[in-house]
Amino acid sequence: MMIKTGEILEQARARTGLGDFGEESFLEPLSRLVDSINRECQPTPIGELAIPEMLISQLAIRLEVEDWYRRHPEIEDEQIVAPLFIASLPRTGTTALGFILAQDPNTRVLRQWEAYHPCPPPEAASEHDDPRIALAQKESDGFEGLIPELVNLVPRSVTGPQECYIIKSYAFSAYGYDAIINVPSYVEWLVHSRGALLTGYRYHRRVLKLLQWHCPPRRWSLRTPEHLFAMDVIDEVYPDAQFVMTHRDPVKALPS
């Protein structure tokens, strides 16, 4: 399998009929990721199909996000006020805490269905019966069919809070890739590239603005272990951010 950056960009344009990817800082993380996949990843036959499709789909979502901004520039005026970031090691209760905080009607969480399908942006009048909920449920059922033990490991719901590294992946600046594909040089580069992390969190904010535009409340609760390694970057992008950390004995958390 050999992925070419230029080709997947063109495939995303052809799929959507759109051409503007927005600010171009995502191109270096994308190129680094593609290079790492080509050199270091040894995918299964399913992976040879799934990996290019994942990248094209993420590029297509980016095109759609930028198209909404082009047609509705007032989205840029949305304010992300005092977001709460759960920044902790994995397996320390972050998922449970995220679901508990989501019970507050004044808290806005990144729901699984909208994380993977942010466009068109959700509307308050239809957020509970949006057709993407059923689509996300079908996708989730398929995933759980492959890994049935997930059902009993952590709270799961397509209408519940999702880790927000998903929306950073639309800038191709997310540690989450190495959970599904072997890309060590990409991860090593990302860890030491403050510019790439800034790119990811700035696009993170851009997607949140779009999602809350017609679907308040506007007090975000956000979670992913990635936040633990970028708190200074988060503080720059979200100057009024607040953080909460869960704790568990690392001797128990890391093997878990």
C-alpha cells in the first residue's frame, strides 16, 4: 500500500464537490502521517482499504466544515467560554467522569454522533432525533461486533460524550492515530512539534464553534488523554480553560 498525499486530497475534493481545505497548516501533519504510514505501517488487507478511506473521509469533513464557514462567516463570532478539559492518564475514570458531567443540562459535550459527522451542524430543535444518531448507532454496533468486550469495559453511547481527539484529527494533529495504526515516527514528531499541536487545537476550537452555533448550551466539557500532554497549548488556544484530573495508582492504571 502506498498512499500519496496529493491523490487523497483530490479524492476528497471529488467526493464532496468542494475545494477549500481552509488554513494550510494541516498539510505538514498530514504529510508526516502519510509518510509514517507508508514507511512503518504493515496493514492487513482490510487495513489497506480502511486506512486511505479514513484519511479521505477526514479530509472530506474538513472541506465540509470550511464550506459552512464560507457560507456563514458569523460562525467565527461564536465564543468558547471557560471550557473544562479532563486531562488525565487513560484508565483513571475519565470516561465515567465525562458521562457524569454530561448529565448537567448546562454542560455541552461532544457527542459521538456529531464528532464523526459534524456537518451539517446540529440544530437544537432536532438534536435528539437527528438522522446521524441512527447512522452512528449502526457504526457503533458494527465496531462492537468486532470487539464485543468493549460493551462491558466503559460507558458507551452514541449520544454520550466522545473523546475530542476525533475533531483534532481533521487537522491531522492527534495522538489517537497510533491506537489503530503503527506510526511511531509521526507520533515522535508530533510530541516534539508545538506548532502541530497548536494547529490541532486551533481546529478543535473551530469545530466546536460550528457545533455550538445553533446548538447550545455553551459550557463545554471535553476529554481525551491527549490533553495531558498539551496543557500549555490548550492554555494558549483557550486562555480561560479549566482542567480537572482524575487519579489512580499508575501501577494499576498502566497495565489496565
